[in-house]
Amino acid sequence: MESGPAIETTTPSARQQAVLDAVLGLMVEAGDQLTMDAVARRASCSKETLYKWFRDRDGLLTATVQWQASRVRAGRFEARALDVATLSESLRDFATTWLEVISSSASIALNRIAIGDAASRKSNLGSIVLANGRFAIGDRLKPLLEAGREAGLLAFDDSETAFRTFFGLVGRDVQIRLLLGDAIDFDAATIRRDAASAVEQFLALYGQPQRQQLPLR
Amino acid sequence: MESGPAIETTTPSARQQAVLDAVLGLMVEAGDQLTMDAVARRASCSKETLYKWFRDRDGLLTATVQWQASRVRAGRFEARALDVATLSESLRDFATTWLEVISSSASIALNRIAIGDAASRKSNLGSIVLANGRFAIGDRLKPLLEAGREAGLLAFDDSETAFRTFFGLVGRDVQIRLLLGDAIDFDAATIRRDAASAVEQFLALYGQPQRQQLPLR
DNA sequence: TAAGAGCCGAACCGTACGGTACGGTACGGC
DNA sequence: GCCGTACCGTACCGTACGGTTCGGCTCTTA
């Protein structure tokens, strides 16, 4: 279960995407009763079609996870002239996006399903979610961190460790609380504020003092 | 869903405790097939007894969660003379204990059940787990943080915020990865090392410089 | 317009599981 | 010795759900 590239598969047809969206909608609204009957009813298709297209329930869930993952891909980092302002700006973007993702009802529902699935070792939704979530963002963020180190803005030995610290500072207790059903009000303003302070803390830990630059804040 | 004191209930009889331990064992070994039949078989009791004692499946799960929580209570903080050494020592203890808990197979199984349960709004295992996990440790740690501030060792406005940072630095991506089935090898040495570096980072962020004390590290 | 593919809707099957009922046994009080 | 209580083991019931089958509709292609 190493990082690895996000799993790539044949993109589903438009009709199939509609079905997968129905699954997502159902997950969000009623995470339990996610039955094949309910999916068929909601997507206005027959169960036969579901089984033909996705083999079985597991295949449907897997396809749904990958479908959702495929649309979360956002804001890959572009290497460019890096100063401390653009670096922390980029970090803030990452943190904001990440918090928005993990607090979205789709992500919560998906992670719940995958975690429930990880209990029974039948399928591997868990690893798919991990690959497209935690590890995908790690793969996207680490180049930025290393560019920051290259530019003398950051100091760390291991980018993986640095990333995990960043992950912790940003996520804190949010994900576990949401997964367990705690109703945090997590509006856009809060997210932006939390992201900014996480980045500030991260830079306090890993930032390299800029000598010729002017004083503290 | 506020912090609140850990829920207290009548302690189960010895025989009932044996049943609850059977549930825990079953959760750990085969988190899925946690059926009433399996519990009865494993505990060598009849289903009728299970239903008499615990009302229904939810009651059994709830009792199990509380039973497990009741034995995790450990190392409450004792107010005493506080210098930077004893403070960071205590923080390391907290962090170590916490990492041990969340990486234990019992905790993983329990959280998986509670998360799966939080999806269907039928029961409130999620809030019970939260109250006895994340919030219980918060309630135990905050007095220590405030004592540290009192002693001039720490600087923060809101102990809740400070705690959440601590929580993130310690936990990082560990819990979500374990819940999703990632097989991290998380032995005692790793835990101790991770706990120590988390505390070091926390003190770097919230520690108050000690004037009369001698130099950097 | 005939043949066929693709799909919908509904009926159906087998099984697993939550919950109940009941017969049988051990034990403590009278 | 007899009764009540508590419990075990097992059979049983109802239902929910994954998966299959089938009749019929629509649309394409020739």
C-alpha cells in the first residue's frame, strides 16, 4: 500500500456517470440504505444494467470512488519563481482545498463507506480512497515543499515527514470528528482562517529565516 | 455534541463483562461478521440473554464501547511544580498514550463500527466514541496546558485551539490511514519517537522562551 | 418493416441476520 | 422434594438485500 499513482481506469460513459452520481447522492443523503435497488430506482435504470456495467456491488462502489476522485483533481503545483509570499500562498491553497474536500459531505460519505469496507477484508476501497486522498495530495504537495527547500525557504530532511506534519497541522481533529458524526460548522471563512494559521505554524516550524528580507511580520 | 463528561453507566457484572470482551475480540478479529449469533457463540451464552441484558444490538454495541472506554482511562494529570522538563515529559506521556490507543486494534475496530454507525443516524455510537476519545483526552490535557501557561512556559489564547494543534501534530495521518486499512508498522519505538518530535514541535510553536535558562538545546 | 441490441421494470431466489420462542438444565429458597 | 429464576442451545420467523431472470419497450440498422 505505497503511495503510487492514482489508479487510472476507463472513463465511464455519460449514462454511467449519471449512475455514479446517483450513488454519490445516495451515499450523502442516506449513507446506510445504499442498496442496489435504491441505486437502480434513483438512477432510473435496471439492476440488470448495474450488474452488467459494474459486475457487482463492489465494482459499483469502486467505480464511484474513482469517479469522485477523478473530479477532485485540482490545482497541481506549477514550478515557478518561488519567494516566501508565493510559497505560503500556494500552501494556503493546498490547505484550503484539502479542508474543503474532507469536510464535503461526499468525502465524508465516501470515507465512511471505505472504512466500513476496510473492516471486512473483502474489497479494497480503503486503499483506493487512500491512494486518491492522502497519498495523492502528498504526491502533489511534496514537489512544492522541495521547490521551497531548493529556494532556501524551507528546511527539512525528509519531505514525507514534512508533509505529514503539514497534514496534521491542517487536518487536526476535523476529519475524525466529521466521520464520527460531530456537527462542526465548517464554513468557507473558518476553512480559510484555519488554513492560514496552519500554514503559519508550518512555516514557523520549517521556514528558513530570510536574512536580507525585512523584519518580523 | 459538546465535550461533556465521559458517560457513566452502571458497571456490568463479571459475566456481562465477559460478553463484552467477546464482542471486542470479535470486532478485532472479524470486524464485519459481528452478528448476534457470533457473539452468543463466542461468549457461550444464548441470544435470549443478550437481548435481555442489552435490549438489542445497538445496546450491546453501546455497552461495549463504554466498557472499552472505561478501561482506557489512564494517567490523569496531577498538578504539581511545573518546569519545562516535567511539562514536556507530561506532554510526551499524553502523546505516547494517545498514539498507542489509536493504533490499537481494539480502537481501530471500535472506531470503524462507530463510523459505520454514524452514517445511519439510528444510534449515537459516534458521539460516545468521540466523548470518550477525542474530547476526553482534550479535557484531560487542557488543564496541563493551562498549568503550563500559568507557569509561564506556554503562550496561547485559547486552550482548545492549542489542544487541537497538539492533536494534529501527534496524530497527523495515522488514524485515517489505519482506519482505511493501511498497514503502518507502528511499534513502540516509532510511537515514542513520533510523540517526542510532536511535543518538540508543539513547544516550538507554543513554548515561551525561558529567559534565565541556558541556551538553545 | 423486420431483426436485433440495449435497457427498463418487476418478479423472483437464496441467504444472512435481527429478534423471538421454547425446551432443557442448574441452582437457591422453602 | 418442589417451585421459581436464570440461563444455555436451538429452532424458528420476518425481512432486507445481493444477484438473476424475464417480459416488454425503444431505438438502430438494414
